[in-house]
Amino acid sequence: MLVTDGIHMVEGVKGANAYLVTGSQLFLIDTGLPGQEYRICHYLNNIGIEPTVLEGIILTHYDVDHVGSALKMQQIAKCPIYAHSIEIPYILGRVKRPGIKRWLPTATRPFYGKLNSPTELYSLSRELGDWEIIHTPGHTPGHIILYRNGIAIVGDLFQGGEIRLAPTYFTWDKDKLRASVQKVIERPLRWILPGHGPATPASSHWLDKLLTFCS
Ligand SMILES: [Zn+2]
């Protein structure tokens, strides 16, 4: 589904939303749970894009419902995978995810298959193509969002619909999360494209509610 300004929400992906962004470069943002590569490729084919023209896969953070199909998509598209440097050891599987998240790949395995970790990731800097990369720690230590012209692809910083925060029991550090929310909502925002829930116009009503949370 084309949301706005050349940005597609990839339909049919289980787990977190995956987005295809077009513009100066073609990127896939997040990849859903394991086993979603066929759904992602099916969507790309439907809109006339060969998966091999993807120039990169960007992971907002290390959770299994975002990174699950990253390795398979990399093998199909033959493109690099990017994440924040703090997040890379977790995504590679060299450092265990903290708390309950350590067990999520095991919990989802009977339904979606084994999480195969990527073997090589590139560290994101502050820009990639025409996107600004903003480090937004809180949900996880190396969580990032992408920002361009009032559009924010926010991973699990916010959920869509009635814009709200991700469940607090999944939060790594609440103080850092507050600071990250503050940093993002100070910017001009037109669209919030979340990992969970629908793409949502960034009305001041919901953003004010988040400001209350931050105070
Ligand atoms: Zn998450």
C-alpha cells in the first residue's frame, strides 16, 4: 500500500510492519518475523520492483519481529543490511537480547521458523540516501528512526492509530525513551509510520499526549 511520498507499507507481512521507501535510493525498512521473505518479494513484484534492485535493508532495532527475515531478504536482494552500531552485536546473535526478549525467537519459532541471524551488518551513520537516521534509544539501546520531510518511520518508538508508546514491559530504558520521544516530536511531523498499527497522520492531539508522557 502506497502511504505517501513514495513510501509503501509492505502488505501481508507478519510481525512488525515492513516499509519500502523509494526516492534517491530504494530501501526496505524492517523485515517482519522469520519466513516473511516470500510475502515481501510478492509485494515488490506486484508493484513492478525486482527485489534485486533493493539497495539496502535497514533494521530499526533487534527485535525478532523486525529482523526475522533480514538474512533471507539479503540473500535474495544481494544488498547490505544496516543497523545502529550498538544494535549490531544483538542482531548478529553474539550478545543475548536482554530480559524477556531473549526468549522471543524461541517462542515464535514453532509458528514462523528459526531466526537465522545475518552474518554481516553495516553501521548506520546520520544519513542514508535522502533519509536522516536518528538514534532513539529506549525501547532498545540502539533503536533508530528514519526521518525525511515530516515523515518518520519510527519502528517501536510509537505505535500507530491512536499514537502511543510501545508497551512498557518491552522497554529497555524508560528515561532514555522519554528523551527520544521528546527529540522526535520536536520536529515537524506529517506522518508516523510505526512498526505496529497503521500509518497515521501526525495530529497534534496525539503528539500532545506523548508530550504529557514526557513531562
Ligand atoms: Zn520492538
